[in-house]
Amino acid sequence: MIGTTLPRRAFAAGLLTPFVRVFAQSCAPPAGGLPQAFAVPTGQTDIVRKPISALTGNEITRLRLAYQRLRELNTSAPNNPGSLMQQANVHCWQCGGMGRDIHQTWEFLPWHRAYLYYHERILCKVLNDQTFRLPYWDWDVDRTRRVPSTYRRTPSRNSLFNTNRNTNDGSKMPSGIFPSNGNPMDSPNFAAFGGTADAGGNMENGPHGAIHVWTAGGSRADMGRLDTAARDPIFYAHHCNIDRLWAEWIRRNPTAHANPTAAGFLDSNWTFFDENGVLRRIRARDVLDSVRNLGYHYAPGAALAAPAPTKRIDLEVSNNRIKLPAAERDRLLQGSNGIAVSRALIVEGVTLPPGTNYYFVFANEPQKTGSDPSKIPNYVGYVAVIRGEHAHHERPGALALKATPQFLQLAGTPDGVALILKSTGYGDTSANGTSLAFKNVYLMEA
Ligand code: C2O
């Protein structure tokens, strides 16, 4: 029976720990019968999703009431698919435990969008208010780069509070977590931003992972682990921001930033319980137009940059060392003569570091140390991956780093340059000081 037995292979691989048994039993969804196709609910209208920092007092009260009701269902109706634990289990099931893993693939963005949509419908239902919309945690803005006080205050009366965070003191995130001039909004294409059929994108392995790891701090519970992350209400606000940045990335460059058009992407589909306990099947193609189908939009961010022509320059790789191609070397090294040239460094087929982790990436060994990586000239970005505590199908990832002048200089030397991982102190640190392994690397010049 599903959820109580494990495949033979798990025994062979020595994975049968008490944890795995508990996990396998606790994550299974309730029986749901044959799924019905997604359909836009009658009367659904398009409403803006706001940042937590812009919620009114009344909206905060409703948000807390909604999560209070999901928590109450944990005890009053534990098999109700809308209870907070059942909602968390949907994520647990789909993170590589027993269900198919939608992480580290191009399904990451659309699956979480669909998941948040049904979660939002359930919150509407318990509030009996069809106008409720999820708020997002806008950690891409410096001012709000900490756990919002709305989620921290008065634990005894605040259903948004979660004790398994190490960040409830209101401390700030490390400054490198969302560099304004670096990854991942600079990703030139969807493969780099949101992944491919068999690799994760930089949104997932950048701020997404880093904020999971940072929020949990050393606790490795709830936000710090894929199988438990969605037990913390901040999870939904975190993912709502990922969802917004996806919409924002598409909006910023209408020519180059587009979702995949392959049927394998558009037809990928999953099931969720809706607010009435009906199992629904929803496809990636159903979630791409949130205004029409899902009843929400986000206010647009920064003004659109003029669509800049982009040029791709493939770099040479041997033994994970990167060199500038001879034909472009002089041009890339001669400086920009005062013309601002922005160059993203896209690394594909990256072997992601083990465990749940958060590393800074440097062009060769860092020339300085310090907690603010942007002050170190050969800092090029970071990688952060969150995983569950169970057997996991490992896939490679893509990173959108920054081709700084220092990086270009080192890549112009006969030895080329390696990408060196340096621990931030969060998560697994066993890859500290090692050089990143990857398949190919290129510059995108704008
Ligand atoms: Cu499904 Cu933040 O992970």
C-alpha cells in the first residue's frame, strides 16, 4: 500500500532509516478519486497580490485568521486536504519522497504557481471571502530583507509565527542574497532562469534556496527542509515572491524572456485538492496567464529597460577551468571605454553541491574575506540549494553569475579561471573550497 512500504531499492541503498518510514507514512495525500480538469471558477475576478509590507491592519487580521483556521483543521479534521499539515504534505509528497520531484526542473515555477493558487482558494474558503489574495514577501527589496514582523509578532496569538526559524529576532539577511545587479533576473533565457526538462534554473538555486536556508538558520527544520518547509506560513509568502519575480522577469524583456513552448513543458500536469475537496488536474499551460485563469496579478516593478540586443559568447572549458575564446579575448579585456556593458555569466549543467547548502562563488580563491561579498572583487554570485532529508533524484542546475572585470581578466590568462565555492556558514559546508563542476558556460552581453 502506498505510504507504508518502500521500494526494495531503498533497503539496498541503506536508506531505510526510521525517518524515512515516518516520512513515507505522513506525507501521502488523502484518497481523491479521479481528478477533474482545472476550470476557472465562476465569478473569479482578477485581484492584485500585495507585498506583506503594504497590507492594512484589517488585511493582516484576515491573513492571521485564515492560517488560524488551517491550523485548527490539523486537529479537528486532520484528513481535510485544506488543513495546514495536509497542505504542507502536498509539498512534501512532491519533493522527491514518494511523488515525482518537481524541483530542479522547469516544472518548479509552474507547479508552485498552481500549488499557491489552490492554497489561496482554500484560504478564501475558510474566510468565506473570494477577494482574499496571498501576500508576498518582497525580499528583493533591501528594506524588507528580513522575516516580516507580521510573521514574527506575539507567537501565542499569531498563526503566522513559526518557532523553527532562526530569524524570528528580525535580523537582516546577508547582503549577498539578492544582489541588485546580479542573478537571477539577469538570466537571458528560461533555461537559465527557470530550468529545463532535467535541470533546475537559477531562480531556484539562487534566492529561493538561500532564503529557505537562511530563514531556518541552523534549525534544519520546517523552512530548512523541502519535506517540512510548507508547515511554516512564511513558505507561501516566500514562494509568492518567487512567483512574482517570474512574472516580472517575463515582463522585463518581452522579446528575450519567454516561457518554454515545448509540449513537454506546457503539458506537464499535477493534481491538487481544490477548496471543495475536489481533486483537480492542472497543466503548466493553465497557469501561464494568471489574470485570465487564476484571478491575480502583481503590480509591475521597475520600468522596462529598452530591449537591449544581446550577444552570446561561448567560453572555453577544460577541467572546469574557463577561458576566453581567442577571437573575443582582446575585446573583452580592453574595457568598456565608459560605456556600461553588462555581462551575465551563465553556467549550465552545474553539479549542485551536496545537501542543503548556500555558497558564495568566486573567480579563483577570494582575494579578501568578509561578510559582504560584493566588496570582494572576484565575487561572481552564489548558489543555494534546499533539499529534503530523503532519497533524492539529483539533477544538475543552471547559474546566472556576473562576469565582473576581475573574472574576465582571470579568464584571459593562459590558465583560465575556476569557480570556487566558499561557505556562507549556512547549511552543508562540505564543498567549501572546491571548484564547481559544470558542462558549459557562456557570456550574455547587453
Ligand atoms: Cu518546493 Cu521552496 O520549494
